[in-house]
Amino acid sequence: MSIVVTKIDRSAQPLAADFAGFGAATVHEAQGRKGLLDSALRPIYRPVSIAGTAVTCELAPGDNWMLHVAVEQCQEGDVLVVTPTSLCHDGYFGDLLATSLQARGVRGLVINAGVRDIATLTDMEFPVWSAAVCAQGTVKETIANVNTTVVCAGQKIVPGDLVVADDDGVVVVRKEEATTVLEKAKQRVANEEEKRKQFEAGELGLDIYNMRERLAEKGLRYVDSEPDD
Amino acid sequence: MSIVVTKIDRSAQPLAADFAGFGAATVHEAQGRKGLLDSALRPIYRPVSIAGTAVTCELAPGDNWMLHVAVEQCQEGDVLVVTPTSLCHDGYFGDLLATSLQARGVRGLVINAGVRDIATLTDMEFPVWSAAVCAQGTVKETIANVNTTVVCAGQKIVPGDLVVADDDGVVVVRKEEATTVLEKAKQRVANEEEKRKQFEAGELGLDIYNMRERLAEKGLRYVDSEPDD
Amino acid sequence: MSIVVTKIDRSAQPLAADFAGFGAATVHEAQGRKGLLDSALRPIYRPVSIAGTAVTCELAPGDNWMLHVAVEQCQEGDVLVVTPTSLCHDGYFGDLLATSLQARGVRGLVINAGVRDIATLTDMEFPVWSAAVCAQGTVKETIANVNTTVVCAGQKIVPGDLVVADDDGVVVVRKEEATTVLEKAKQRVANEEEKRKQFEAGELGLDIYNMRERLAEKGLRYVDSEPDD
Amino acid sequence: MSIVVTKIDRSAQPLAADFAGFGAATVHEAQGRKGLLDSALRPIYRPVSIAGTAVTCELAPGDNWMLHVAVEQCQEGDVLVVTPTSLCHDGYFGDLLATSLQARGVRGLVINAGVRDIATLTDMEFPVWSAAVCAQGTVKETIANVNTTVVCAGQKIVPGDLVVADDDGVVVVRKEEATTVLEKAKQRVANEEEKRKQFEAGELGLDIYNMRERLAEKGLRYVDSEPDD
Amino acid sequence: MSIVVTKIDRSAQPLAADFAGFGAATVHEAQGRKGLLDSALRPIYRPVSIAGTAVTCELAPGDNWMLHVAVEQCQEGDVLVVTPTSLCHDGYFGDLLATSLQARGVRGLVINAGVRDIATLTDMEFPVWSAAVCAQGTVKETIANVNTTVVCAGQKIVPGDLVVADDDGVVVVRKEEATTVLEKAKQRVANEEEKRKQFEAGELGLDIYNMRERLAEKGLRYVDSEPDD
Amino acid sequence: MSIVVTKIDRSAQPLAADFAGFGAATVHEAQGRKGLLDSALRPIYRPVSIAGTAVTCELAPGDNWMLHVAVEQCQEGDVLVVTPTSLCHDGYFGDLLATSLQARGVRGLVINAGVRDIATLTDMEFPVWSAAVCAQGTVKETIANVNTTVVCAGQKIVPGDLVVADDDGVVVVRKEEATTVLEKAKQRVANEEEKRKQFEAGELGLDIYNMRERLAEKGLRYVDSEPDD
């Protein structure tokens, strides 16, 4: 009873380039600190920063068959998001599948499992965020779903949602919220630029953010030396 | 009752250079997906790719005395494979031992434990795969075996077996099977080159591997949209 | 009842540059194998080597408010040492706080938690050792202590102690012992240089350290082949 | 911008007792192997088996304030499902909150974090599944959501969904699917009873499930002894 | 340069029985949420609750020699606190050492490492908190310190400090603060008893602790249904 | 190319009952501290102690098909030893398979993966050592080997070897060495009984084992108080 959903809403695609410029931490903050995938997902090379529309793919543990099914559903500007139905760190993905995705214009891969051929993937500059690097191959025996709503590394991913990934990790942005979040990210970055200049000039966060009074209210005391333990 | 075995079968040595060219994932596949060490073993720098004949060394936890014994048993083209008798992430190995191994023509170190001096090891271009980086030193009080058959990171290693290691991890190849595995690896790589061209040209794995019929038989269905949850 | 201690003993500061030259493993050995922080703390980029006087900061889990308080206590040549009061891998620290610390001449950050903006931190060449990289932000609601004696990643840190950190990890040196440890580190390095030449010339540790007799006394035997299992 | 949703759909409540009788593994199978929370969630005592309607609660790391808000939303037959917005193993829940929940007829707690007072909770026979046991207390400074859709331990939980938990773990059943899943669970158990008798009588799964032919087709061979390695 | 300190301050001993009655979570709260050892330390059987004066013992990894030295320093009412100088989960402690400690009136063992013979230890009712259970034995080759100040599982332990341990974990109380902490623990328990009655009667924490106004100020809103995602 | 080896050497079977009486730690010591499986394997209930001849079974990750093949190879007095070809914590084994094994007189299961139905398994008193408890089911698509030599949880297991398992863990004894190891275990236990009486009488290990002189030679010093840090 596995399905492949062939039509997904890629309306947020035009915003992807701007999101890639902001990066995961800024976008995560801009949308109210939600949508961050588990920090166990790490990029195979650095620095790297991408954004794209999610195509989702489930896999049985130790079985990468559905990746080939998923490739066909990918288009220019997508990010392939892969999650096994139970935890397994096998190397489900390597340079041949990356070649196929790159030929279709896919921006990168996010997988809550292992990958291999990372030297070649790095040479190809094909971005991957994975939970492991592992040369262990997989079989092709069991089917699962493509382009259904999944939970990957702790976050719900709806096909067509924007996936933003860089050295800091991976964030998902709901497609309906993408315009609003992008606007807030822009404001945040503008605000940070201003703050950065203040910090460079030696101003303190305590003063920039007016924290001293509230800290005192909470009971923070300044003393000359540490009392005996 | 610890022993050092002084004569081991290095007959697979002439094949090492070819194996290094193929890398861990290809070799692992070529021998039927066996022989992969635990993916917790990672290289201290990348990219890197070696192969050589295994010299094995056991250590007591927190004790690196036997490494000095093992060095004497190493020859040009060997890979030193080290496993503590129980898990401990201390830094058993550093730049002086690496200097000694490099002087003997040893290709690299695989250790299911920690190492240190990794900045110097990287400068020296001495390849190391380890389970940890840790500055914690060790004592020299307890003896163990050198060049006996061991289990390291989940795999049986017989001295003289070929160890193939790169960015993807570490694989052991039985010396008796090395010629056969090498042949299969060559075929695999040739086959992959052909496939790579097809993928680059935009062909799909679904078609290249004739998967569509079998997927349909398993019950995979294509639909326009995801049914309500 | 949280406090900020405003006066700490930075008398070991003048020794910091020399310590940075020796690195964590050498210093750890020189002081009798003590003072090493948990090896889970890893640098965000490599190679890197620093030393400086510790300014300590506690945080509530998921709350980075006290970092702003700690910044004000930092001076040229300090290393900020941060530990949450219970384990949490959120990204407590990013590029704005790094800018503020760099403006004050702080040498680096050691944090038993997560950081973010690591691409920017790497570009800025601001050294960080952390237990995780995580884009998850934090709140500013709860106060804690600055410049009190803390346990960070398994080691007691007294403000003003020297923190030595490099690719191998992080070591703390008591300020009262810094001169003695530095002297021992110098001797150790001099001794190692001599040893390195011997190793490069192909001499064995077994001979350099006169180990053969003691190994024989412990019962180590050399045999031609491995007995049957 | 945190909210408490005060009206949730508890229409699946009448089915809870039957689900508790079947247990997590059976229910998980009956609904097509989906809905299982991460196996890191373990019961604090055994044996135990419950089912109930989910009331969800998010927490800031190290902050259990919202638990008090969630308690008010709980009714007879509910299971409280708690997830911190980022990972933290503090002990968010103890015997006083359990007393409050038990007074309201709540069936148990599922929390992707730590709990404490487990000796008392065991004496009270208040069932808890947690990721840790930890005496570390929490603050009450930050608000979050109650009775919104959450991801807890890798699964989406909609308030009012059925949560089924026992010695094997925790499974969520969508309320819309509860009747269907219950029916399948009944069939499965009936079928298993029959199978159990066959197994007790010494019949083999190979014959009961007619596996021999398909195994042979896959290439399984029976041999007298293991070929040399 | 290892030492055994033969005289330690056991003046907090008379308070131990009262502390054991309160348990780890209560004592941890009573002293301002400090002093909790890493929650990875778990009791080998439950329920269990002890308190006693700490005798400390360091061990080399994989080496339990110093335990025999430590036993001689133990007296009626002590708790032996053991920490390896680097992490190793070997089984350093078994039923013979427990017999020896029990003969001296020692209350229990806290060890940041492994133990074995746990079936016998359970039969003997000798309480142990450990990081692992492991049958792997250890050698007796390397000396270390007894009754010096150590860091064990993340907390500083001074010999003579009170160690309080139960099903929830292990807490250390400075001997100088023991009387004050005990008083606060008594008040806390008295206060909790009152609260428990209110909770049993169905009163809500929201009202008992007057939280509603502050929650509203923070911006918490009550709504009938969840807004669309 | 998967095989089932139908004839294995069960000559060590008559010794199994005696081994079960001694337990894992004693047997591990008696054979020179080798053969211990990873301590991550834990019994699902306690106390428990078994021994039997190993029947080995490999599994593909997430696939328990070969368990049914393995059951047929099991006889009275065997212990089934199961290892996935790559790490996966799914629940491969439950009460029906246990019923089948129990009907054949199998002593227990050792599996480097997950199991489920543990409440029923406990009621049945069917001993299991596993790396996880997980309700996640598995498929039946991929074949592997039965009764070949495997590495399970870090140890080589040859079919017919004796597996000894109790609350402390799991040890393998080579069948050729079983008689010798049993003899040594008897001596060890006799010796321990004597020692236990001495310890109960308050004698110290320092004296029983004559450790004082050697400790002094190593440099251990007794002092009245700890020097300043």
C-alpha cells in the first residue's frame, strides 16, 4: 500500500535562493525557533549553504530501492529528504545517485541515515547532510512512500516545503509561511548588521539590549571574590 | 601468556595499490557486502585512501605498551590495526609512534580507540582511522598479543589480510580472496563508469535497472495527491 | 543568589603564549596526565591552537543570557569557559557574541554545549571548542554565576586558570602550577625532538626506551605462528 | 505567541481500554507498522500497559512551567504527551504533578525527557515512559504550547489521538483510524493465538507460513559444513 | 606521586540517616539545584536509598588495584566514590569487594564505570550506582589517589562530603552545608506534604502557585482550536 | 549465496549446566578475560543464568526472515545467537518465535538488535539478551546465513561454542577449550569461597593478596591530609 505522489506544490521555489543566502540559524530564528531538524545531521563538507523545495522519500532499513523512485519525482531546485522507517546507518546513497540528482538540478540531499562515496560527492560539490558516513551497502527489496508527509530527524516535512541547510544544520519552512519568514529573516539580518558594528566598536550586549536592570531585578549580584565553597 | 607472532603471510601485498585506488565502498560491494568495520572509525583528515597488509595489535585499556612491540613487526606496505581488549578512548598513539611507523614504510593506522597529535599527523600525512581524538595519555604496564587474529570494530582481522580504508571507512579483505575481490572490484568500477554516463545524460535508475515492473508487482501506486492522514 | 565575580587572578597570563605553542597533549603529559576536559569537546575548525586565562560562565539549559554578562568580565588574553547547569546541545553562541569577544581580545571559547554560525566563526578565525553544532536558539530568562569555580566537561576550572586548547582537545592548568608545568613541557618537547630523530633514523621504541627485558619478564613470548584458536 | 487549545476531539476515548489490552507491538503491526515513538522512551516500571487520548504539551529545555498549564486540560482517560522544544534530560516531572494527574483520572505520562521521584511514582502505580531518570529540577520562566500538534520522539501526535504504551514502547494511533486499527488488532491477536498453538505443538514457521519454496528461489542452500573462510 | 589521605573529616556523618530519608531529588532542590552527578549513573536494583560520607578513589582505566587500598580507608557509614582517570566501562567491582565493604559497614558504592556480579550484589543488598554493568575484569598494575578531591560524573567530591543516592540518582552535599541543606530539605518535604493533599483534592498547580496572571503577562492565550499549520 | 549449515559440533553440550552455574564473570576470568560480548547486550529480566551451544543466525537490517530458518536448526540445549549484518534496533523477535524455540528446548536468545513482547517473554521465562527493546516490526525479504561463524557484539562465535549468559552479560567459550575453562572456573569459585570468608571476617585484600609491599615500591604514599591543589 505504498504510494508515489506525483504532483506537489512547488510554489515556494522562487524564494529558495534568498533563503540559502540567510542560512539555517537565521531562518530558524525568523520563524520563531521552530522547524530545526536534529543536530545529528551534519554536512559532509563545509562551507555549504543551500535551499530548495522538499521531495520526500521513505526507506525500509537497509534498503535504498525507493531512492530510484524518488529521483524521478525530483526537479530543478528540489532538495531530496530521506528518512528510513526505522533507524539504520547504512550507506544508502552514493555518487551514482548523486550524479542522477545533479543531472536533474537537485540542490542537495538531507538523509537521516548514512551515505558513502563522500570523497567523490565532495569533488562533485553535491551537498549532503547525513547522520553518518558508512560504506555499508543496501538491498532493493521493499517499497515505501515517496512525496508523502514524513517526520525526518524530528521534524514534519510536507513535500514542497522549503528546506534550508548550511554548516549549522537543516531547517524546514512551511511553504505557506515562506514569504513571511523570508521577510522576517531580512529584518533580522539587517538588525544584526547594525548590532555587529556596535559589537565591533566594543559596545556590550548588556547595554545594547538594556539588560542591566532586569538582571538586577532577578537578583544578580556583583562581588569582588568568590565566597568559600 | 601473551605472544608476538613474527611470521605472517604478506602474499596479498602486491595487490594493495590497486585496492587503494578502488576505495572502501567499492571493495565492500565487490566482496558481497562483508568485512566493513564499524562506521565509528573515521579518518583524522580527508581525502585519504590507502590499502595494506594488516599487522594486528591488542592493547589493555589505557595502556599503549604493545604498540612499541607491534612497530617492530611492521614492514613496508603494512597497515597497523589496533584494538583495546575493552573499550577506552584514550589517546594511545601520537606523532612519535607515527614517525617510527612512517620510517618503516607503514601505510597507516586503524585503531578502535583514540589518538592524539592529530595536527602533526595531518602535517606528516600519516593516515589514521580512529574512534576518537583524545589528548589523554596511557601507561606501559600490561602486555597483550601482536599479530594474532583479532576482532576490531566488529570484524575479524587475520594478520596479512588486506585493509582498505578511505573517507568512507575501513574494509578488511581476506588474503585468500584478494585476487577474486580485486577482479570483481574492477568489473564493478567499469560497470559504474558506464552507468555514470547514463545518469549524467539524465537516464533514470528506474529504466537503467528495469525496476518499474517489479515495483508495480510489489504494489507501488502513483497518485496525484496524498490522501488525508 | 547568582553572582558575578569581578576580580580574578590573571597572574598566569604572561605564560599563555608559550603554552599555546606546546598544545594540549604535551601540556597534559607535562602536568602528570591531569586536567583534560572530555574529548567530546571538539574544535569547529582545524588546525587551531590557543591558550589563555579562564573566565567561567554557567548557563541554564536553553538560556544564554549570562553570556552577555560574562563578556563584560573578559579581557585581552582570556578564554571564555561555558557550562550549562544541565546538559543541552542548543546553539548558545554565534557570530555576534564572537564579534563582541574578539573586540575585547578574547582568545577563544570552550563550551560544553552547542554553537551556531560556524561558517562565520571560521571566517572570523574565532576559535571554538564545543560539544555540538546546533542552529537551535536560546532564551534569556534565567540567571546563573560568572567567574565562580565550575566543573566543565569533567574538570574543575578556577577563574584565572590557564586553558590550553588545540586539535587534540582542551586542558586546564592551575595558575599556581603554570610555571612548573611550562618548564616540564619545555623539557618534554626537547626530549621528544631528540626521540623524533631517532625514530626517523629507524630506531625502535623497544630499544630507545629499553623495553625488551621488562617485556620478557612480564612473559611476552615471540613465536613463528599463531596457535590454533 | 504560545497557545493552549481547550477543545480537542476525544471521540476515540471509548476504544482505549481495548487498545491497552493489545499492547504496543500488536497495535503497531495492525496499523501497518507506523506510529512507533523512538525506542529510547522506556517505562519506569514493568509490567505496565495503558491507552488513552493524547493531551500534548511542549516545554522549553530545563523549564517545566507548561506542565501545570497542561494538567488543567487533562480529563479522565487522557495520556499526557510531553516534548521539550530541544533535547534536555532534566527531571521535569515528579510525584506532585503525578498526584495532580492521577486525581484527574489521567492514565499516564509519555515524555521525551527526564522524570524524577520514580520510587514514589512506582508506589503510586502512575505509569510513565521517559527518555531518562534525572533528579535535576527545572525552572518556570518560559511559555510554550498545549494541545497543539507536536512531533514527540519522532512521531506526529495530534491531540485526541490514541496513545498505546506498554513494556515494548509507545505507539500513536490517529483517532480517525482507531476503529479500523482496533479491528485489525483483534484479527491479528486471534490469528496469533492459533499460530501460538501450532508453535507450541512444535510446528515450524517455515511450514506454517510456507516459506521453504520462496527461500529456495532466493538461493538459500543447505550444506553440511561451513566452507573455509 | 600517588597518595592515600588517611584522615578525613566525617563530621557530617550523624546527618546521613536523615538525608537518606529525603532522597536525591529533594536534597538536590534543597541545596539550590546543585551537586547532582550525571544521570548516567543508575542503581543496580530498585528501590534503594542511602546516604553516607564520601571516601574517594581514583582508578587507572581497566585497573582496579586502588579499590583494595580504598577499602582500608572506609569506615562504618561511608559511601565509596570511584572514578577512573579516563572513561572505561570495565567491571572494576564485584561481590568479593562488596563483602569486604559490607564487613566494614560501608553504605554503598558510586562508580563512574562498570560493575559485575550484580545478581549477588542484589542478593547481598549492597547498593551500587554505576555507569554500566560489564563482566570484563581488570588488572592491578597502576596506582592512583585515595581520599583526594575528585571530579566524579561531573561533580566535585571532597572526602567527607555527604553522598545521597536513591532511584533518582546521586547527589553530593558539601559537609559544611549539610546542616543547612538538611533543614531546607525538611521544610521542603513538609511543604510538599501540604501541596500533595491539595493536589489529591483536585486543586490545580495553576491556582496553588498563582500562575495564571504571570502566564497571561507572558502572552499565553487560550483558544478553542489549533490554527492551521 | 547464503547458506544454512545443518551439522554443527555440539560436543560441549554436556558441560552447559555447569557453566550456567558459574555465570559470565567467573567464566570470563577463568578463560583469561576473553570472549565477552559487548556490554550493551542486557537481559530483559533478572535474575537469569543460562548456558548452551550456539546456533548462529545473520539477519539483514529490518528483516527477520532468517530467524524462521534458524529455528529449524535449533535443538534441545542450544542458545540462538543473532546478529544483523548492519546495526538496526528493530524488534526482530517476539513471543511467537520464543514459543517455537521453547518448544524445541532452546535455552535462550542473544541478539545484537531489538526484541519485543518482553512482558510475555518474561511471563514465559524465556531468557533474552538484547541491545534494545523496540516494538518496530520487520519484513521478510532478504536471506542470509545460518550456522556460519559470525562476529556478534564484538566477539567471534563459532556454531557449537558455548554461550554463557547471566545478569552480568554474555560470554562465549570455544568448544575445544570448554573442559579446561570449566576446570579453571571450578578452581576460581573454590578459591573465591575461601576469600569470601576472609573478607566477611574483616580481613583486607591488601593483606590477603600481599599488596602492601608492591604498592610501596610503585611509590604510593600515605599522608594525613590532602596537599593544597
